[in-house]
Amino acid sequence: MEYVQRELPYVRSFVLRSVYGVLRQEGITFGEEEPGRVIAEWREDGTDVSLSITAEEKAFGTELTVSLRRPCDGIPEQRAHRLLQEMLDRIVRHLENILMTEESNDAKAK
């Protein structure tokens, strides 16, 4: 199955918070299959898309993996890979924005 992966220097709870935030912003239906594993489903250009988004704690952060749960018939392979990469990138950007905002708020409070 197709997937993209990135190691992040953040704890799993922060990464999952970002996953949920992005999915809510995008209006994507999702649910937690097991702790640290989120299933997201939506329609893209008339095709059902089903992703598994996993945040696995590692020694120095969290490994974020976004993978297709089933083939996306009707979406070319290159476009499917781009969907995965775009989702991973949105999650990482959202996470970094959350952390920068919190850091800024902490600095203002001092």
C-alpha cells in the first residue's frame, strides 16, 4: 500500500492534536481505530478516499505515517501519492503553527 512518513521531534499527543485539528478544518470524517491510529474518509473528485494516519512514539519524537487503506480507483497513482503528501504536510504545518502560537502566548504572559 502507498504511504508517506516523517519523523517529528514532538510528543505523540501534540502530533495527534494536529491530526484532529486538520481533519476538523477540512471537514473530513474520521475516527480513532486504536490509540494513535486515525481513519479518515472523504470523496475526492468523485472517488472515495480512505486514509490511515498513525502517530507512533519513538525514542526521539513521533513517527507520523499517512497511508491509503484501499486503492483509490479513478485517481491516478501520482495524484494519490500527492494526496498523502499533502495531508502529511498540512498536519506538520498545523502542528508547527500551534506550537508557535502557544510559544508566543507564553512569551506574552511573562
